[in-house]
Amino acid sequence: MEKESLFTGIEHIGIKALDLEKAVSFYQEVLGFKYLRRIKPGQVQLVFLELGGTVIELVEVIESYRFEDGVVNHLAIQVSDIFKAIEHLKDQQVEMDSFEPMPIGEGRYNFFFRGPSGERLELYQV
């Protein structure tokens, strides 16, 4: 019997947007992405768009956080239990950006950590 994985799929890819409205228009009108939702869980707005089953998250750029992690900001991995997944990462001595998952509304949580080359990764639980 196979063990059920905590990591269930790619949730979204985060992309920094210098002009959020221009980026939303480009992805929708030029590339045909479908609008999913817009949220503001902190200082910046986030817009989620989907094309062919792949979701991107456009991350509004504010000057103090311009490109600290590049234009492609992060890869979000969907998890079935974010708390167990964080414990798993701790057991593997993975570099963490924070200590606890952040509630982002509607029963969703996220948590940022680093891959072996310093790449920014996110756990995302719906």
C-alpha cells in the first residue's frame, strides 16, 4: 500500500507585477487567462489567473519589496495538511522563512521556505 503524500500538486506560480492592472490585462487579453480572484492578505494585492489548469498569482510590486526574490517569485505546492508538511520540512532541516503558517482567508493557509539553491517555495493549503 502506498503512503499518501502530503504534497499533492502545484498550486500556483507567483510572478511579480510592476503594474498590476497592466499585467492582469496582458495575461487576460493577450494570453487568454481566466480571472479567478483578487485578494489583499497584507500590504500587496494578489490576482489569481488560470490557463489550461495552471494558475499564476500576480504579485503587486511595492517599492520596498521590488525584486528581492526575482520576477518569478515563488512556486506554490498544494498540501493536504500544512501543519504536518511544516513538521516534515523541519525534520529535513529545510530553511524556513517563518515559524508558523499564515491564515490568508477562507480557510486557506500558506507558508514560505527555501529550496537547496535558495529558491523561494510556498506550501498552500485550501
